[in-house]
Amino acid sequence: MPVKWLMHFQPNQGTTLTSQVMTEACAVAESFPGVSRDGRWRSSMTFYRAVPRDQSLPQPSDLPRDLIGISLHDLPNEFLFVMRSQRLILRAQSSVQTVIDKLQSYKGRFFINFEGVQYKWGDFKLRIGKCLYNPNESLRGIVMEVEYLPLSSMDKSQRVMEEFYEIWREAVASKLLAGQFINTEVNFSEYGLGDSYTPQHTAVLYGMCVVQVIASSNKNQ
Amino acid sequence: MEPPQLAGSGDAPPKQVAQAMDRLGRAARLIAEIRLGADRILEALLASNENPRLSEKAAELTLGEEDAMRRHFLDLRTVGKQLEESGVLSGALRSRGNSWGLHMPLVCPDGAVVAYAWKRQLAGQAGASAVDRARLALKAFSDQKRRFFPQLEDDQLNRSNNDTIKFPPTKRPRLSHKPTQSPNVDSTEQKPMLADILKIIETEAPGVTISTYQRLEWSKRAESLASTMNDHSLDQPKEQIFANSSSNFNEVAVIELVASGVFRVLVSLHPAGSTDPDAVAFFSPNEGGSYLHSRGMSVHHVFKHVTEYADKALQYFHSSDPNKALSHLLSWICSHQSLFTKICSKCNKLLAMDKSLAVLLPPVHRPYLLNSKGQDQDFATAYHIGCSSYDV
């Protein structure tokens, strides 16, 4: 599948993120010649925690305490799990959520939704979205996903994506926003992922990105 | 003059083609009338200059001609708009709209009209000379004739075309596809030639995997790629499902070149088993489906543009060095391994916005000129469309 980069907006120290950033970012995207709006997108993440079991029974020591479950906008029939401590990714059918709810071994603590607008620009697809914390729908971050359709190799597309990132940053700089877009850097080999881009790569990107978004949101509050 | 008919996109393709040809003829007559009018005005001016008594008559004539020319210009503008809408001037329809097997006629930038484009590259070339186009048109025609009417002898063509390019008498009519060369063409000689060419290319470009297929084998492979790409659970697409027909070179019709993660290029040979490249197309390694063939078009902008440029390169290699057209073409294709990493030799950037197309592209133009010794120059430079200062 085509390669993706995921960026998030890092507000300057002491400033608060507002939805104005999303408006300005969309305005930048729409100012590129030849860009066309391509509908809306939505992905969601569920943060699971293991439900404490009867302590008298022996517990397997390698069970993860926390699980991140991800439903991606471009794979509606699948559900991915990220176990950050074990560096594992699991792909399952979306019905696995029902199984987890029934098993009661893990419970969803909180949820994060990503939703926004997507654009088509030649061989690129851009998705700009808000990162909203459920249940109170508070804004925690602004993300932008960039997809380059012709290539699936991370290595071969590195240079293209870097230049696009620079083009985007220069365009956004003109808006004088109180912050900048930062690319989410991940060492995919730690998760056993190769050069050919897959949904597992996307899951890891979102997992890493949301941790950084929440951290910077907590720092600025 | 009869009023121009409205172009109907709902008209059947033969009618559209006929209308386009009719309008081209009308445009040519209008241009001739305008030229004549200009000549007459000039004559009148010269005559009145030499003989002042004629100046009044010359003035009358000039005014009359000016009126007539103005009318001709208006008519020409109307016809031009109709031709533009039908895609004749821009060639917008030449790569699609294959309705009923017909192509719209195309006006090349130097003014020549290509009425019937049997091959896409014939209609697409802009820089070749009239002689090259005539030679290629004749070759295309004779290929079609040989394919569909093998029972007709080649001598018949010699007798009926006394003033055109002559075919030398051939010993094996079916294999004599290079009319300007001595006919030492033999099916047993071609087998090592194609194999040798491919071996050399594999040595020169170790990062490119080359496979050969018979025509039907390739169709099946293209379909299998579609189902492979749809299955996201596979990290590596299945390769080499179909055995190469490399042991049977006299039936090879498709050469596939794959640079991992960069491109998949298809070159067709016609006739099968020859070293005569017929068409070329670039695709993403992600693509699969029945549209994956040497006359197909990628869904991605970058590969569409490289394919259009490759058509021109193919024509250039055919016209400048027909014996080695395949070798040059394959070398040129292999140089595109750095398509997504090599910066433009003019602006030193990788991505540039093409303003007319409104897309962001890497350098998709790689000059293909051979030097005076007929050798390729490593095809080392690359340019964005806007940075390419000339059409090479």
C-alpha cells in the first residue's frame, strides 16, 4: 500500500492549541494549485487496560497491561492492536472488538478520534484532522497524514516525502502559526516491520504520534 | 463556403473522425486563402510603388482583400475552436477514446497532419521529421498488412509504389520487418540476439529484474498482479508466478523490467521474438490489472508523464539507430531507477510544481540523445517538465 508520513502540530511553549490551526492548515492545503477536496476521514483509537484478575491464580508475566486498539479510515473491516512495550502489532477483523468486550479481559479506558478533511493533490493525498479526546471531545492535537500513492517502499520514497515535508512547512510558515508541524519519527525495525509499507506501519505511526500529542497537550495545559 | 457543422461528442467515432478531417481540410484552405490575400496586397503595394497612377486601384484592391482576409480569419478561428474541442490540436484524446479502433487525427507542432494513428507513438511524436514519420507510417502499414494478409506477397508492394520507399527483395517475407537493411534476418539468429541484449542489460543494471513473456502469459500475469495488490496481508507481492519463456525467445512478445520499489516497465516486441520494440509503458510496482500492458497508462501522474516521454525516446531510437533501438531503450529505461531520488539537473530539487498540470512531480524527463558515434551518454541527467529547455 502507498507510503504515509504522519505529522502533528507542536504548539510553541506556553501557547494553547485551538481549532484555528486546523482552519489555517486547511487553507494552506487549499491554496496549492490543483488541490481538490476529497471528502472527510475518520480514524479512532481505544486505550485498553487489562482488567485485574483473581490474584491467587498465577498470572502470565508477559501479558501487556496496556493495549492500543486502532480502527483506520482506509481499512474499515479491520482492527489493529499495538503493544508498545512488547513492540508487537496485531491485525484482526473489526469484530474482535466485540470479542474483547465479551471476554472482559481488557477494558477501554479512554478513546481518541481523528477526524477531518482529505485532499487529493496529483499523486499525493493529504488528510488534515483534529485529535479529539473522548468523551468530552476536547481538542488535543492537529495531525496531518501525507500519502504518496505511486510508491510502497519507505526507502525509495524517503527523499520525496522529505521534500514534500519541507514544501508543507514553508507554506505553513507563512501563516505565522504559534507552532510548527513535526514529523513522527519511528524505528519500524523495532516492531519487526520491513521496507514495504503496510497498515501495521500506520498503526505504529498513530500510536507514537498520539503519545507525543498527548504529552505536548499536557505540557501546555 | 458551407457553414461549419457542430461537433457532436454523441456522434459515432467514424463521424467524429470524418468531421475532424473535413475541418482540417477547411482550415488548410482558409490558410491558403489568407496567404493568397497577403500576396495580392503585397503585389498591389509593389505595383503602386512602381507606378503611382495605379495607386488608387491598388488601394481599392487592398481594402477588398483586407475584408476578405478578415472574414477568412474569423472562419479560421471558428474552425480552430471546433478542432480544439475535438482534441485534434492538443492531442488530448490520442491516448484514450479508442472507440471503434479509430484515433482522432493529430496536428503536429510543425504543421504536419497525422491522419490515422495506427500506433500511439506515431500520433504522439512531435519532433520527428516528415521522412521519419512517413517511414514509420509505411512500416506500421506493412506490419498490419503482413499480420492480417500474409498471403499477399511483398513484391506486390514493390510494384505498386514506384515513387515511395522501396523494400529490398526479401527471402523470408514474414521476417523482413526492417526494410532499410539488408535482409539477413533469420529466426535462428534472432534468438541469441534478444538473449544477448537482455544479458548485457542485466549486467549493466543489476538492480533491475528482467523477465520475458509470451503475449497471453503476460495477460495472465497482469491479472494476477491485481489480485496480489488487493491483498494487504502479503508484504511481498508474489513474483515469478509464471515461468519466464526465456528458453523460447522466438515467441517472446513482452519484456518486463522491474526495479524493486520504483517501477515496472513493459516493452512489447513486434513481431514476437524479434528485437524490434513496439511500445513501452511505465507503471508503479503497486499496480496490477488488465490495463498493465505496453500500450496502457498508469493511474499515477508521475508514470503517465514518464510513459509519454518514453514514447518519444522510442521513436528517436528507432529513427536514429534501428539496429540497436531495443538496447538503447532498455538502457534508458534502467536509468530511471533513480526516478525518485535524482534531483533535477537544472533546479537541483527533487519535487517541482508543474504549473500547467498543477501537480508535484519529480524530474520525469531524461534526455535520450545519442552522441555522434551512436552511443548512449549514460542517460545521467534528469529534468522537471518545466526545467526541460528542449524536447529531448
